[in-house]
Amino acid sequence: QVQLAESGGGLVQAGGSLTLSCAASGRTFSGYAMGWFRQAPGKERDFVAAIGWSGAITYIANSVKGRFTISRDNAKKTVYLQMNSLKPEDTAVYYCGAESGGDPTISYSYDYWGQGTQVTVSS
């Protein structure tokens, strides 16, 4: 079992930055690929970014490429999402997840999810 807890969300003006954190507890963190997804009201949960267990491989959605960066610290059991140049369309609840062995860009590959953290970008 892996427990995940996101933090770092909030209200920011367009063009601003936020860093989300996802702290894991429980089973071996380094054995899982980690991902960030987001869900706006009335919409599906969309892939944002993912990172392999070692941190050597990352995946970034086209909609955030060049603005968002994913990283992880296995010693701290934490994955981060650095979000720069935020836009109003980035407003959503952001979820982190842990998956082992599937496609990290697809939500149903994930075994565990956090509760989410709200990010609101004002224009």
C-alpha cells in the first residue's frame, strides 16, 4: 500500500509559478513511476507529467511542455511539479499517482492516487 499526499496548490495570477509536492508513505517509493494528472470541473482527468522510478525518464503533456517540470527525490519519497508561466486554463485539481508497469501517461495504469490539490489561475 502507498499513501500519497499532495500539497502546494493555491491561487496565483496568470504568468505566475507554483510548485506542487506529493509525499509518499508506505511501500517502496522508488519502485513506482509517479505521475501528475489534473481534472477541471466537468472534464476528464488529464495527463500532465510523469517520471520513471529512477528519474531518468520523464513524460510531459504537450499542453504544458516548456512550462512544467517534473522531478522526484527518492530519499524524501517526494515527487514535484514545478509549474511556470501559468495560464487560466491550467486551473484544475491536480492529482499525483503511483503506478508500476503500465503506461504512465494513462490514468487507469495507476495503482494509487492522492486526494488532490486545487490550483486556480486568475486572469
